[in-house]
Amino acid sequence: MNRQALHAALMEAGIPGGYYRIEGVHEPVPTPPDFLFVRRAADGEWETGGHERGRDEVLARHPDEATACAHLLRLLV
């Protein structure tokens, strides 16, 4: 699963768009105060985590986009 497929699956499941941020695919404006995210890390790996009160907390690091997207899907559905 890639980020576009993840976004489609979350929309199909009826998950509100303000609950998550998918780097480069779904970046809600204005930015919600709290949300889960998937993003590419500076070292090329992928991260899933949560943003709360202005701070990011990485929950897991993944070797590829597919694994990261599957993890975020499990967290939200």
C-alpha cells in the first residue's frame, strides 16, 4: 500500500480527514491540533506517529512506505 491507497482506504472507512496527515498526499489546512501521521524521515526510512500540543512523537520507524502506511491504517481503523 502506498500513501495514495492509504488515503483512499481511510476515506472509504469514513475516517475524518482531521484525524491524520499523510505527507505529500493529505495535509489538512488549517492543521488540526492533534493527529496521527505518516512521513519520510531524513534518513530515508518512514515514520508513523502522533502530533499533540505542537509536538511530534514517533511511534514507529519502518523500512518502507508500504509498512508505514499499513501501520497508520491499523492505528486509525
